[in-house]
Amino acid sequence: MKILVTGGCGQLGMCLRRSFANAQDDNPVILNGVKNLSVVYTDVAEAPDTLFLDIADVSAVKAFVEEHQIDTIINCAAYTNVDAAEDNEPLAELLNARAVENLAVAMNEVDGLLVHISTDYVFGAEPYNMPCREDQKGTPTGAYGRTKLHGEEAILRSGVRHVIIRTAWLYSEYGKNFVKTMLRLTAEKPSLKVVFDQVGTPTYAGDLAEAIVAILCHSASCHSERSEESFTGIYHFSNEGVCSWYDFAKMIAEYAGHAACDIQPCHSDEFPSKVHRPAYSVLDKTKIKEAFGLRIPYWTDSLKKCVRNLSEPLC
């Protein structure tokens, strides 16, 4: 299996590097059925062990796939600045939809597999009060959600073998995210206000990365056994449980020992924004757990692990 990870310098891309390394070095049984595994990481940013690839250039994508004999793409690349997308929707559309179509076309030509990361922002306009299922109609409320939904639709039109994973509230030890911001603010400020009327589930990127590795092993096993079982489709993944951003912030401060900061709940309209964010975007994960035999950690357990890791030097 020869894998291309796009967006290799982002949160999920960095966690995938760690998960693949751990699986190969410490627990090779996880990779049972995966033959001749090699992983190539690309990004538009310069970084060690990372190649340059502009996924908006379909010719470049096809040439890269041919040169490196890629049979699986994990697409972690995206335009994720939700607020900026409102002012630059054409760029968001290019990176979140047209570039995704390029990856789908390239994988379809070699009968490969495309694993694509999408978002809970494809929902939001409907007043859901039950966990969102994969078969619910997308109802995005802003440019980011619209363009991510267009990317999903491009994959479905292409006919490529695919696993689309919608996730939410992603955080990790890497890059910029809510956990790292709250760690800084609760250490610096005597008080904070955090919205309590947006509800969902945090997702530790390390858990998502391990789930993706498990899915690839399942794919390799089915292929080696020439199984007729089809796992192509859309899935949801976040950690288990439900919370608001306020609850999330409170637990971050507690695990970091930042008890001096007084965190109070507030309404979303106290922080005016161009973006109408989903008020309820809890994802139903029944399908992915049953299809791939996954056990997903509870959100506070994973948060505690991440906060602990951030207090120690990363390898």
C-alpha cells in the first residue's frame, strides 16, 4: 500500500505521521494485511520529510500519483479558516471542492482509495436536537460548510472508491486549535467568557488518525481476501460524549491546573461573527463503529491525554 497524505503539516497530518510510525515500530500487528506500506506526505508549506504538491493542479496530482505509484490518498488538506471563507469563497471552493475532485479523478484512474476528511459544518441550518446521521441532508450555513459539502458531492459524482469522514472540533498537540488557545488564555487572563449555546463533541486528532489507520487495514484485508464487502461511503467520527464550548474550556483549564481563571458561559451573540455556526452538531458514530469495529474514547479522556502531552516535549 502506497499512501499519499495531503496536508501533511496540519494537525491530522502530523498525527498520522505519529500513528503510522507507532504502528510500524511498536505494534506491527495493527498493520496485518498491509503489504509494502509506504507513506508520502505533501503540503504547500516547506517542512522536513514533506514534498510539495498543489492539489488544485490536476495534472500535478496525476503526475505525482504516477511517479510515486500511489494507490491510496488521505486528504487532510483544506481551507479551514471559517471566518475568512466568508470573504474568499472562491478560494475555499478551489481547495475544498475542485481540488478534492482532482484527487478523486486521480484515484479513480488507478482504482485507488480516497479517504477524505469533511466536517460537521455541512449541517447547521436545521434545528437538530438528535445526533446527525450520515444520510441526513447537508444544510450548511456558511461558505466553509458549503464548499466542504461540494467536495463530498464531487467525490460521490466521480465514482471513486472512497471513505468520507466527517469530524468536528478537531484539536491536537500541533498547530493552532481551541485547546492550545484556551491553555494560553486561562494562564494569562483572570476571567473569560465562552459560548454555551453551541453544542457538539471535541475530536482529538490522534484518535482520528488511529481510526484512519484501522480503516486502511480493513481495506487492505478486504482487498487481499478479495472480499465483496463494500465499505465505500460517508462516516462520522468524533470522540464520544457531548459538550458545549464552555464545558470544553472548563475541562481544559481544570486539566491544566489553571484554576485561577474564572470561566463564565455566554451566548453566541455576544461575539458577533460573519459565520452562523451550527448550534447543535453532535455526530452519530454508530456506522463507523459497526463497520470497522472501532472503540472510540470519551472526549475528556482524550483531552486529558493531549493536555498532558502538551506539558511535555513532543518527540
